[in-house]
Amino acid sequence: MKDTFFSDAFATMPPEERELYRKTVIMHMPSEHAEELRVRYYSGLLRHAGKNIRIGCGVKIVNPQWISLGDNVVIGDRCTLIARGEGGITLGDGARLMDGVYLDTERDEGYINVGRNVYIGTNCCLHGHVGLEIGDDSLLAQNITITPYSHIFDDPDKPIAAQGGHTRKITIGRDCYIGMCVCILYSADIGEGSVIGASSTVVKSIPPYSVAVGSPARVIRKRGEPKS
């Protein structure tokens, strides 16, 4: 005997609940057909949707009208993209976000620009309070945090949450490699072609083509120089 429970329940749902059900299934089902439907759904909402984009299951996109995806962009499962103003989020052609990546512009004036062929590894957390730019061909390993914001906590008689903070745009140049579990803070830029070693904390700018490691990160040599 055919089980008609779900079809009967679906038929009796109010129209708004039926639409929510459809959307939930499309967004979370891990199948090629569901991915095609996700791409079609978001392509009509995004500021720009390039050719041959892929969107994994469980992806959350907030304010897609301020988000642009270039050609051949890949967004892995359970990624989150939050654009809080017109500055928005831009992913260049060939950019790849692995599973669990979190992008948030944080403010109306904030933005995140990711260049062409950039790879962002699993569970990276990137913020764009006053701007975050990542140059073409850069590689970010997993579990990286980048934030152009630092809390003020000088007054012990006032809650830290009420003291505000400092902000500064962060720029990562083209062809950089950022190792796993690196933290890049608001006062730091990464020069073109630089390498940041795993688990480093970057609190000041790194010159181009440098290799930097440690917490705080310091330059140990230039790329192309022999290792000491």
C-alpha cells in the first residue's frame, strides 16, 4: 500500500508553509538536482550571478541583492554570506569557499572583495567592518580568522561592549598563502606574494614576498632567500 502521509500533509498546508517547505528542502538536500535548483533560486536574487556557479547544501545567504558571484565560483556546504549594506560581498571568477566558511560585512559600510581564483579553506571566518580585500590567486588554509576591528577596553568601570572599537581596512595582496589557524587583526596588511605560517597572529603589516611566523608574526626571511 502506498504511503501518502507526506503528499497528503503537503496538500493541506497553507500556501506560505508549502513555499517554506519547498525552500527548506531545496536548500538542504545534498543532491545534484537540488544544487541546480539552489543556483536557479539565488541567480534571480543576487546582484550578479556568473556562469557555472555551484552552491552547496545548507548555505545561508543574507541580502543576496548585495552579493556578486563571478564565473565558476564554488560555495561549499554550510557556508554563510551576510551582506549588511551596498558595499556587499564580491567573489571573483574561480573563487572557492570550502565547507563552513563564514563571511560577514558586519556594517552597512563594510565590504568583502575576494579576487579571482582565491581558495578559502574550511571554517574560515572573515569580517569586513570597513573593508577586506583579498588579491587574486591567494590561498587561505582552514580555520583562519580575519577581522578589521579591535575592541577598546581601557575604562574598567565601563562594559567593554559599550566602549566601541578601532577599525581599519585589511588588504591581502595577490598570490599570498595564509597557513591554517592564522589570525589577522585590524592593524595588519599582507603584502603581495607573502606566506604566513600556521597558527600565527598578525598584528602589523607584512612586506611583500615575506615569510612570517609566530605570535605576534615576524618576518624570518624573504621568499627566494635560503632558509637559515
